[in-house]
Amino acid sequence: MFLGYICFALFILVCLRGVGKRKGKGKVFAKIHRPVSILLIVTIVVHIVVSWKYLYERPIAIFATGFIAVFFIIFAAISGMLISKRGKGKCQRKTHKIAAVLAGVFIVLHIASMIIGVTAYQNQVSKIAVENIDVSNMSDGVYTGEYSVTYVSAKVEVTVQSGEITNIEIIEHRPGDTHGLPAEAIVHTIREQQRIDVDAVSGATNSSRVLQAAILDALK
């Protein structure tokens, strides 16, 4: 997400050349236009590489609007290069401006999709009700449970023996990267305290809640 904000800031700087011309400051923005444009393309490539692993974990609207925005940014960059090499043709300049405007529109849609997705995610997590379950009368065995929200999902296997939770194995947890990994420590706390409604792991509250919900689903 941080790289996305950088891309947006660089895009604004690139577009300021057109605004600067109207306000008599075209020379200032013209000097930084090309290097900033190159930096924008490089940052976009890095952003795509870093975000690619989340392709199947994020709402499709986020990636769709993002890729369309990238298409128009690249198209604007190519048309800009043609203007520099062949002269300032009226048609080429118009194409360049249209591509830049469309890129801006889809960048805004991309950001809006992210905001909507995050809001929906937070609402889903806030509705998770974590409660304790008495396993003292449960039959010995391995119970499977799962739970998912927009950005996080978990699947667990809970082993119950002699009326106690003896093991909790995380079968699947996404995202299981640096963001969600700390939350997995909660399974040890649950096993030690023999209760599900323990405190969430600091800094990984949402993933903690999803893991607790998956364990709850297994034992219900």
C-alpha cells in the first residue's frame, strides 16, 4: 500500500507539467517531468511485483482498476516519447492528455476500491463474536474448522483428548506473511489457557480474531 501512495504522488508530479504551463511555471515542471516519469514506471513495476502474491486474496476490483491505470500510464508514457521524437503533433498531444486523464480516473477508482475493501474487511472482523466453549464433555478426536473475511482466512484442526484441547494445527492461514504470522501465536495461548476467548495478539488483532473464529467453528 505504501508503494501505491508513492506511485500516486509521482503521478501527480508528472501531471503538474500540464498545470504548470497554464500558470506560467512550465519550465520548472518540464525539467522534472521525464525523470519523475521514469521513476513512476520503475515504482509501478516494483508495486506490481510486491502486490502480485495478493492477486487471489484481494477483491478483483482493486487489481482490475490498478492494471487498467497502469495500462494508461504506460500508454501516456509511450505517446509522450513519440511527441519528443517526432515533434509536438496536435493529435499525439491530445492522445497523450487523454491517456493521462484516463490513468488518473482509474487511479482514483483503484484507491476507492481499496478503501471500500478495507472498510468491508474491518466491518466483517468487528462482527466476529469470540466466545468460550466447554470441551470437557466432547468426544476425543480431531475437529476441523475454518473462517474467512475479505483479506484473511484460516483453517485449523483442533485435537480434543480427555476433555482438553491438546493441539491446534493451522492448516491454512492467509495472509501468512509478516502481517498475519504473529497472530498464529494465539493457538498456543488458547491451548495453555484451555479457552478460546483469550486476548488477541498485539499488532495482529484481525488475524487473531479470524483464527479464533476458525477454532470456534471446529468445536461447535
